[in-house]
Amino acid sequence: MKNRSLISINDYSKEDITKVLDLAEEFEKNPTQSLLENKVIGTLFFEPSTRTRLSFESAVNRLNGRIIGFASKDSSSVQKGESLKDTIKTVNNYCDLIVMRHPLEGSARFASEVADIPVVNAGDGANQHPTQTLLDLYSIRKTQGTLENLNVFLIGDLKYGRTVHSLLMAMSNFNTTFNFISPEELKLPDEYKMYLQDKGLEYEEHIDITDNINNADIIYMTRIQRERFSDPMEYEKTKNSYVLKNDMLDGTKENMKILHPLPRVNEIHEDVDENKKSYYFTQALNGVYTRMAIITSILGIK
Amino acid sequence: MSDQKKKLLVSAIENGTVIDHIPANHLFKVISILGLDSLKKQITFGTNLESKKLGHKAIIKLSEVYFKDEDINKIALIAPHAKLNIIHNFKVTDKRDVQVPEKIKGIAKCGNPKCITNNDNVNTIFYVLPKDSEKVALKCHYCEKITDPEDMEVF
């Protein structure tokens, strides 16, 4: 992985994924190390993202690295009309690795082709967000002890949710059984179903959250966004029927954990937060260890 | 329509290339992919000719023009059944089929308006993936979205 950009989860093989997760496990045991001394990481956030940016910056800071960058395009030279290529070519001179979030799809791949240093995609529009996927995988492996042969339920917006699509592709390396629960208009696109069929994996689709969640090892909730609906009344109706509540978890498996990429709106009721099956806040913490693992392995330090 | 009549509709050439079996609705896309609009050679074409295979086909005859495989293969996306006849001295001296390339660069626009290639000065690259036995799909190297060759816009 040394010097290789991470743009799409498909850039990493099963072995690469395992290496990152093993490394993240080491960082969890020993999170404060001076591994990034004398290294400068550029965080270019052309679109604001509090959680992802702070998680990356926390990872770099805890390893004693330094950070330069901007948190929105208003504070960058994009405001003056500079092209992405020119911004990357310039920043390329100032740091050892670029972490980039950009609203346009494919921007991170392009940046990695322009830059001489490795680029880590921290989200390119609705396309890819591979470090989120790796932290999701880390959270799944940590709570289940394995990634193999699990029963994963994906609930909510399965049509537009990029975290769902990337997670599905990554988990398909591990003989996963998938269950998809979503409103009719936000169903998983056919291309992903075809992808699973090609891999010979089983999946089921449901419209309602019902008893079948009792088989789940992992429930991965996503936010249903208002802007996805042309009819606001339809949105109001739908959003309330995809809410996970504490009493629905009574019959679920002991090992089951609930994940969510956050931010949450109302799709997980607050009464679930105290349930030991809720895992989304720890999942966010795992993001720091996972990003430490990604940065140090790309820089060839680990 | 008989072969005899077709020959009357589109006149014969002495030397050059005939591209036959182009779907009639894609004739102008083929012309722009091959850059024929800026070619200073004698070109004749006919369209909406009857065809057993395609329903309606188009044909292009190019005098003194020959194509490299890598150039002509670009039209395979929209005219997979196109046939090339290479003409010397009014006779067909060679026949070629078109082959779908694995990768195409800088011909077509990505169908995704939020793709970097539609917003910044970035050339498009597509991977050609089989969709079913007859059709292919174009996967953008940058945004990873699929564009259907039927809907693709040529630069």
C-alpha cells in the first residue's frame, strides 16, 4: 500500500483490508505514538465535513504529525477561480500526503493522477468514502470477532447512500448474507444486486422493519434525507416508518450491534443509545484508529 | 430493396473505405466520433436504407480514406455490427469487423452532471463493460458511474 492513493474501496484487496484492520487494532491498544514526526498532512476540504475532518486531524495529531489545509472552499483559492489541478499541484509541494473531500464525483481520482504524493479520498460527492468503509469494517470485525459469514442488515436510504454501496462491495469479499430494508423509492440500485449475484451471494429485500431483524449480526442504519423525495408528505410518512426503537431489539441476537455512519436525525430513537447493542458512537472513535492505520501504511511507516 | 438499387443510391468509390451496417439513428454520431466532419476528402453517405439485420441502416463511403483499428473501433460502442470494406480499384480487397475496445478516451461525455469531467478541464476515460450479450455499458474511470452508449453524447 506504500505510496498508493486510496480513492475507492475497490483499490484495496481483501489482504490490504485485513492489513489496515490489524494495524488499526494495534493503534487502539497504543494510540499515542510519535510515528508522524516531521510529516505534514494536507487536509483539503472543499466541502465542510466536521466529523471526517476532525477524525483525520485527531489521528494525525495523536501521532505527532502536522496538519495544513482548509475546512471549506470559501477559505481556499478555489474562490479565486483556481482549477482543482492547480490547487493540487501547489499543495503537493507542501506536504507528504493529501486528504481530500470534494463535492464533485471523480475529483479524488483526478487529484491522485495530478499529485506526486498519495491522496486519500475523504468523500467525493455521492461516489466513494473508503475510509468510512474501512472504519465500518473495523467496527464489524471488532464486535463480531470476524468478517466472515455474517448476516448484515442495511436499513434506510439504500439508493443514494454511498456508505451502503461501499460497505456492500467490501463485505462481499467475506461471504456475507445481506438483507436490505428500504422504502420502495430508495431501494438498492440493480447494479449492486447484479454485483452480489455475480459473486454468488444471497440477499433479501424487505419494505418493513419487522421480526426478521432477529437474525441480524449487524444492523447498519442510514439517514433518509428530505431532499430525496419530490413529495414532502411522502417524506414525512416514510421517515417515521424507518425508525429503530429500543423495544424492537428484544428478540435480536446477543452479539448484534447497531452501526450508523452519523449524523443521525431520528432514524435511531434516542432510547436505543443506552442499549448495549448500540455501537455508533464507538464506531466514530474507531475512525481515528482506522485513519491512523491508513495514513501510516500509505506513508510506509507501518 | 435490391443490392443493385442501393448501389444507385450511394455511388461507388474507386479507392477507400465503405462503412456498412451502421444503425440509421447513429449515423451522425459515427460521423462525429470519426471526425469526418472536418475531413477534406470526398465522402458520401446514405441513411434509412432497408436492412434485414438492423431495420434501417446507414452507409458511409470515404474516398481515399483508411482507418487504423484503434480509431475505427471507437464506433463499435454504437455500431457493433458495422462492417468495413476496403476498396481498391472499385473492388473490395479486405473486409473487417469492428471490435469493442476495453477503454475509450476523450470521445464521449460522462452522463453524470456531478462528474469532475463535466466541471473541470479533465478528459474522459471509460471502461467498456459487457451489459448483456448484445450491449455494453461505459463505466467512468473518475466518478465510477455507468453511461449507456445509447445516451452518450459525443464531444
